Amino acid sequence: MNASRTGRARVHHGRRYVSRTHGVPPLRAEQRPERFMRRLDPTDPPAIGGYPLLARLGAGGMGQVFVSRTASGRPLALKTVRTEFGLDPGFEQRFAREIANSDQVRSPWTVSVVDYSPAGQRPQWLATEYVAAPSLADWVESDGPLPESAVRALAAELAEGLRAVHRAGLAHRDVKPSNVLLARRHPLLIDFGIARAADDTRHTRTGGVIGSPGYMAPEQVTGGISAEPGDIFSLGAVLVYAVTGNGPFLRPGEEPSAAQLLYRIAHEEPVLDGVPRTLAPLLTACLEKSPQARPTADELLERLAAGPGIWTSALPPGLEADIAARETELSALLEPSAPLPP
């Protein structure tokens, strides 16, 4: 990563920058649709790190996610880090290190880091490129499981993404449906830098684990270090969700506690009801309890034997229209607007 003297990535500032801090407000609520984004809360700041906040995308275990933009008009996903992580005196240094490491992964299956908070700034934040696409979690919740052909394509594409991450000497540690974007050209893996920094913080402060119950590897559940094989386990769990609508340790219609899910991951076999017979052997291999028994990303790709363009030829029905609607909403949000009347 090219860094400035503040420790932040360099961002080129162009002429089309429109910011509330420069006296030009974002579009009024009645001037734009809000199907996929929502208005800022009254307590939200107008900008973070010099980047104007335009809308809310949501919130997760790590903090809030906003839509922002660079000076040249490039859309960003700006993610703030919850205050509790800053209580660990070593988190800030790890945060910067992990973001810099993440920026080493340049592949079609990951989003680029654009900028991050300089030392001492609160809240800490990370800005990445924003891609207007639904997450796998969003899609399955609204439209149901993916067709088998799309799941096979998804498996190959995400294995490519994990191979790129692993070849950089990194592990994601938080592969889950909400961290997979179903973008038009390739599915994308997002949000792994902050997860790794927080993982160390959680171990340091509480001896606990970080991850998403239902998609964590057994070695994560028991407090061990989750490396590349842990990502493969999580990938297997994500693919079960993609094809059935349920994680491999969930039963339809139940709402188990996190503790119950973690126990099942460590001690019980996955539930593969509804998984097509052609996919079951592959997913069973990914979900082996022993890390050494799981295939690597390279081995997965050999078994899948997918050709180029497999994702674009297997897009689930309706996904193209969904992406187009999100892009339209984003374009309306990014368009300069006239100042509000006094």
C-alpha cells in the first residue's frame, strides 16, 4: 500500500468532489429511492476522515457501514470500528498492519482498500471500493437458495478468491454469507482485515473467539488459531447455505443459541439435507472436523474443474436486475444536487 505520512493510503482528489463539509448537502430523502440504503441518522457525523457520509448500508459485529465517495466521485464503503476494540492498546497497531496486509491481495475476487484511519483518530475506520451488489445472505433471504449450477460456479469463484488470499500468506477468518457479494463479474470476498485484527483483540482481552456462529471452523470454536483450513470449512458452510437456505448446523425452523451452534460445530456432523448429490462429496470434504483432512483451495479448484466465465453464465435469475437497481440507486446518491433552500 502506498502510504502518506499520516499512515493512510494516498487518494487522488479530483474536481467533482461534493461534500456536505463543502456546503453542498447530499440529496434530500424525497429526491432518491431508498430500497437498498437508508438515510443517515441525526447523530451521524457529516464526514469521517474527510469523506462525506451519504447513506447507511447497515451495521455488523464490527461497527457501522456507510456509503461515501472519494474526491473524484468513486463510491466507497466506509466502515467504522466499534469503540470497544479501541480499548485494547494493541488493536490500533494490529488494525493498521492487517489493513496493509489485506491490500497485498489484489484479485478479481476481493475489494480494494482505498484508505484507513490515521493513528489516534476515533472512530477508527476503513474505506474500500463499494460494489453495488447483494450479499449472499441478502439474496437467499429474499429470493431463496441458488440453483445448483450457480452454487457450483460460486464454489469455484470463492475458491479462487481464497487461493489469492492464502497465497498472500493470509487467512480470512470470517467467511460467511454476508461477507460474500454476488457481483456481476465475480463474487467478492469482503471484510477480512478488520476481522483478523479483532480476532487477536478478542483473544487478548477475553480468551474468546470471533466469527459468525454456524460458519466458524471447529478449531475457531475451541479457541485455536484459524488459518487456511478454517477458511475452507467456512466456505463449505457458506455453500450449504447457498444451496439449501440453511447453514449445515441449523435445522429448518429452529433458532438455536450461539452456544448450541458452537457445540454442534465442534462435536456433531453437518446436516446436508437438500444438498444435491453432485455437490455433497465436495461439501463433506470441506466440512471435515480435522483441518488436515480438508482440501486446499487449489485442490477444490482441481475438483471443480471450472472454466473461465463460469459465474457470468450461471447468474441466478433476477440477479442482473437486482444489481442494476442497486446501481441506479447509487448513481442517484452520487449525483451532485442543488443546495437546499434556506
